[in-house]
Amino acid sequence: MTSLRIFAVGGLISFRALFHWLSPSIYIPSLIVAPLFQILLFAYIGRSAGLASDEFYVVGNAIQYAAIPCLFAMTNIVGGEKFQQTLGAILVSPAPRLPLFFGRAVPVVVNGAFVAAVALLAGTIVLGVDIPASAAPSLAVVILVAAFSCTGLGLITAALALRIRETAVLTNVLFGFLLIFTGANIPLDDLPGWMQNVSDVLPFTHAIAAARELADGASLTSVLDLIGEELLIGLVFAFLGYWLLRFFELQGRRHSTLDRS
Amino acid sequence: MRTLRLLAVGWYFQFKAILRSPFEGLFQVIYPLFFATVAFLMFRAGTDQKTLLYASLGAAVMGMWSATSTTAAGAMQRERWHGTLEALVASPPHFSLILLPITLAMSTVGVYCLVATLLFGRFLFGIDLTFEHPLLFVLSIVGTVISFGALGFLFAVTFVRFRAAWALGNLFEYPVWLIGGFLVPLVLLPDWVRPISWALAPTWGMNAIRESSLGGTPLPDLAICLALGAAYLTIGILVLERVLTAARKRAALSLT
Amino acid sequence: MAVVEAIDLKRTYRTSTGTLRRKWKDVEAVRGVSFGIEKGELFGLLGPNGAGKTTTIKMLITLLIPTAGTARVLGYDVVKDAREVRKRIGYVFGGERGVYERLSGWDNLRYFAELYGVPPDQQKERIESLLELVGLKGREQERTEGYSRGMKQRLHVARGLLHDPPVIFLDEPTIGLDPVGARELRGTIASLVEAGKTVLLTTHYMFEADALCDRIAVINKGEIVAHGTPGDLKRGVAEGAVVEVEVFGLPDGTVERVRELGGVRSVSVEEREQAQVLIVQTGADVELTHAILGRLNGANVGRISRREPTLEDAYVALVSSEE
């Protein structure tokens, strides 16, 4: 039961801490307006290149953009704690690590999914894309899984945040990779073989594929395998991130690198 | 003339300082390359075989704009964090002569972005570069850098009241890419967007650069680009007066 | 005509607390400060931290607009003719920030030399001689991010003197300098005044004001509480004596009880490591030592001394009498 409380309470506090940092004047331009423009940008480039449909780009970019809130928030929660010198205090506490770290991930996942959902809705309205309303619940599931999966990757960047200073560069670079490799803007079939291999192990690839099928009217059961793969990727990244966090934490204790100098 | 010398010296030292910052320097060049890659792959896979050079040029100017938009809005904030804003305001020259070199230095980083993108396209995607009017190509780049600097100046003075000025600056990255017609011919955009595109110096800078490479009449485009830059500068100077006076009243020039 | 004139300067700050429900509070940092500085004078603005020295000086160098009152430098109004003022003054603020960290000391000075309109053919020479003057010769090519606090301070001084201004404002310039460096800087300041420059110096070091300044204004809580030459200020307390009593564990109420004694001008307490020192300024012809000891309620007493008052005592009396 204690683990559950740590999970819930820790998560809630992190949520408030997260939104304290992300004030409306940053949130609205960066997480509401920007993704819509990314969607518009690529939809029009698609038209200019004569490649794929508007719907293709709306779904792809709405989900891909969730990388920003998921990666940045996760990284900053650790980076922020390090900055505020509270990280040491947390890690000294006897609280079991798993619920501690994962509790902090929950608000990030929810926020990421929210951003993607709003972007998807805005994109379909502005571009007049036809997505059946019946697909909404299934899409919500896929979006949540996508956010979860990317937050898993975020745990790894969060771990790296314990050791490197310029985390913004790292997360922006990852964002760029996700833009190219996940099929958000280029159909996977048009990518060379080696790139497709990389796509297969990154977050978002399967979720985007699933979402596109759902938008075309497929049923939830028909995309369960894709959702499953996305979940698996998320779990692998999450646990990798968890172990990395523990590793750096131990290292940090040994070499006193946990406080920002 | 003293003014030109002041601008040149200011630009030189500010540019030197920017280049020595890893985040502001190297990263500014690398980040747009991701978008360039997407653009190249999209155009290569698409059915409308506009020349890939069109895509390369568009992506290159996207990089140029990135270098300015993501940094210029926060120019005054940056100086305040360094503690140098007061020193700059307290010096004799009109503040516009001090701020313009700063935003010009930021937009000059865009040249690195442009070159990096063109080379990237050449060596990784085999996109050959042709220059129908080579001299005008160079002039167009210079003109674009100048007008981007002027637009950055306008951003810097307009957004200075916002604590998250940088977030607002970032907000203008995508829209200008889209509306400036870098990778999308303006005819594809809704009619009502067209006048907005025409009011943006980046649109004309892009045209000038594109036409000096692919063929066309770059000079009129370049002239309009510079004229718009001058307009932004004028508006910016007018706003600056009020901004600085307000800052001196509110004691907002330093962090303490 | 005075070179620097401050006429009833006032400056109020508005601070706010909270984000959703903002509460505004007005803080009066400067409450009607007036003084004049003549040509070639070294004028000291002396006061404790938070007294309003920096705010006053910022108004004079055009960085802050006064809430009320006027100020003029060389006849130019600091608000209306800010540019004219800026051309003719140099200022040294010091501190860790305020320089371009990624540039070298030399580059920093070159940049500001250009901003201050130093003729191009004179820049190199001027910068070199200034580097020599402040003792940074040999380190000027290094990036300032590697400078110590003292070195940055010296760079600030060099920068303030680049354009050879007739009027110079220094805000606590010796803070952060080691004793030797501080002494050198004081020597430099003195020689600047000898060369005909007008200098306004703020400090909270009494001995510094005493040693350097032609005239001093003591500022406390935004107001000038005394004004005159160091001699004038000392004379205010000169006919008198200072009794210092070292007490281990000052009992409550001692200060009030001692103050009640006839002939006492002021009482203050200074914390020194293990003990408190009770400093009592008295009139000249009274002998109060026994009476003071009597008010100590039998607390443990260490050294007792009686001495002549210094400027420091005058200062302490001025800034603590408000309490």
C-alpha cells in the first residue's frame, strides 16, 4: 500500500511542480499552438510534394509532437530536481524506487496524451479531415499508449540528465529523430531498409500506424497487435531508463555528482 | 561613418560571443538538418518531382530562419541574464544601434545553417547545386540575413515584456516556414494567407535566393526583402523608445 | 554650478507577491535625497546596505527614472537629456556579472570603447594603459569567464574610464578586492580626482569615506541623515567620548537602561565572536563607566575601554538613531 501512496502522491506533487514550471504563457504557445502549425506545415509540404493525404500528416504529427511534452517534462523533472537541489534529498529517502520514479511519469503521460489529442482534434477541424467520431475512444487508447511509450524513452533522457548539463540539446535531437523515423511524415515503405529497422524499435511508429488505420475506419481489435508492440517498446525503454537512473544514482552517490555544481 | 563602424564592431563581438557557446552555435546548425532530411525524403518519395534543389534551397532558408527566430526574441532577456543590459543601456549610442548588431549576429549564424543544409543535401542526397546568378545568390543571402536581423530586432523589442520571450520566438518558427513559401508554393496556400506572406521579408528573401539559383529575376525580390526589413526596423525603433523608458521606470533593466 | 545636482530625488518600487491574486506593495527606496557635487570633488555617499545608495546612483547615471524630483549632471537633466549625460559620465558597478563571459577582457574593452566613442586610433593605446592601471596586464586575452571576482572588478573599473569621462560614479568599487588591490584602487581614485575629475563614490566602509572623500553624505533608509566634510561629521561627535564594554551575554533591556543615563548620546551593540560589545557615546565631561557597568545586572564583563570618537562612531550614531 505504501508503494501505491508514493506512486500517487509523488505523482500528484510532480504534476503541480510540472505545471508551476510550465506556465500558461509557455504552455499555450509551445504545446497547443506549435503542434497545430507543425501539422499544417507538413500537410502542405505533403501537398507540394504530392505525397500522401492530409489525414496522414494530421495523425502522424499530432502523435509525434507528443515527444516534446513527454521528453522535456520527464527530463526536466529530474533536471529540475537536480537544479533545485532536492534530488539528493529524494534519493536519500528510503522510498522504493519503482513507484517513486514511475509515479512521476504518470502526469507526464497524461499531459502528453492531452497535447496529442488536442493537436489531432485541431488538425482535423482546420484541414477538414474526415475521421469518424466512432473512432475517438480507440484513438484515445492509442494516443495514451503512444504517450506512455515516449515517456519510457523520457526516463532514459531523465537518467542522462543526471550526468549531462545540456539536456535540451539531447531532447531536441531525439525529437528530430522521431520526426524522421516514425513514419510521421514519410511512409515507412518509402524509407530505406536500414531506416525501417530503426523505426521498428522507436516509440510512436506502431502507434501512428494503428491510429492511421483507426482513422480509416478499422476496429480497435484489428490494431491490437500494433498497440501491443508499442506498449512493449514503452516498457522496454521504461525499464532501461529505470535501471539507468538507479545506476547513475549509485554512481552519483559514489562520486557526489548529484548536486548541480 | 561612426554609425556603420559601431554596427560593424558590435556585430563582430556579439557574433564571436555566440559562436563560442555550444548550445547557441553548433546546435543551431544541426537542429534544422532534421527538418531538411524530412523534406528531402518527402520530395524524393513524392509524385510531384519538383527539383530536389527546390527542396534543398527551401530547407536551407528554413535553417536560416530558425537561427533567428529561436534566439532573437529573447535577445534582451539574454543580455539581462548576463548582467550586461544595464551597461548597454547606460552607454551613449541609441539603443537600436546596440541591439541591431545583436540580432544581426544571431541571423548571421543562419549562414552556417544554409551552408550546412546545402552541403548535407549535396553529400547525403546527391542534390547538385546550380547557380544561375552566382553573385546575386550571394547578395540574396546577405540581404536575407540583414532583413532577418531586422525582423529579429522587432521580435526582441516587442517580446521583451514577456518572461518567456523565447517561447514566443519559437512560436514563429513553423508559421514562417509555411507562410514564407519555403517548401510550399504560395499558390497552394489559401487566398487570404497570400497578403500575409507578401508582408513577410522571409518570403521575398526565399524568392531571391531561389531565383538566383534556379533562374528568374531575383533583384526585385531582394529589393522588396530589404525594404520590408527597413520597415520592421523603423517600427522596432519606435517601439524601443517606449520599451526602454518603461523599463527604466519599472527598474526592469537588471535582475536585482 | 554644481557638476552633479540631486534635488529631492525619490524612488518608489512596486513589488508584487503571488501569481493568481496579486498583491502590490510600494517600497520607498529613496525618499527625497538632495545634494550637490562641485567640480573636482570626491563626494562620498555612505550608508549601510539597503540604504538607497545604489538606487540613488542608478538614477544619476540614467538607468532608473526617479519617481519624483530631478537630477542634473553637468547641467543636463538625467531623464530628459539622458544621452548627453551618458556621453560624459563613467560608472563602475562591479560584481560577478556585467561582462561578456565568452569574450576576453580585451574584447570586452574594445567593444565598450567603440560604444563610448573612443576614437579608433586611440583605442589600443587607451585600453593598454587602462589595463596597466588596473593591474590586468597579461591577463587581457583570457576569457572573462575565467576571471576571479577581483579581476572582473578591475575590468569594470577599466571600462568605466575608457572614454576619459569628466564625471565618474563608483558603486562600492573596492568590494571583492583583496586589501592590496583595494588600496591600489583607492590610490587610483585619488589620482583621478587630482587630475580634475569629479567623483561620486558609494561605500559602506567608513574608513574609506574618511580617507578619500572631500565631502560625505550619510544616507540611511532612503534619506540623508548627515552632510559635510569628514571633519564636520567627526566634530559632531568629537566633543565626547566612547566607552566600549565587552559583555558575555548581554542581558535584555540593557540598551534601554543605559540610554536612560544622563549624558549618553547613543548606545549600540556590536557582535564580536563570543561577546557583545556595548558602545556608548557620551558627552565630553561625563564619566559614565561605573554607571554603565551598574546597568549590566551583573553580567560577565571583559575589556573596558574609553576612547576618542572616530568617524565610524559618528556614522553608527547616525544610522542607528532611527531605530
